[in-house]
Amino acid sequence: MSKLVDIKEASDLLGVNTKTLRRWDNEGKLKAKYRTAGGHRRYNVDDIDEYLGNNQIQKQTNQLERDKDSENNNTSNTDQHIRRA
């Protein structure tokens, strides 16, 4: 099964604003694969890859995950530093 990403991750992968991606969804240009109970869009990475017509999405997705992990680690380190002070 392919990975689903939220609208922010999908827009980052596509290099467009989230508003653009919402418009594309509404126009049927690139439809969200799934919507949560709250109406949040989830996009299939394979659909994004097909839309772009290349195989770079997995590399970019992996980089986004690494960046998020790095951000989370930095936040944790900052929180620990603040608690010690």
C-alpha cells in the first residue's frame, strides 16, 4: 500500500501552495485519495508521483521525514535545556 500524506507534505512534494493543491482537488486535477472525518485531505504518494511523471517523490518523502525527525529532536533538546535552567 502506498503512503498517504497530508496536504502540507503533498504541497511540499509538488512545490505548490496548499491553496493551489486544494483548488486542484476541487477541479479534479489531482484528487485527494482520502478525507478524514474532519475533512482533512490525504494524498497518495503514488498519485503525486504519477502527476509529476517522475520517481523522485520517495526520495523527497524520505527527506521530509528526516527533516521532521531532526526538528523533533531539536525541539526535545531545547525543551530539556529549558527545564535544566
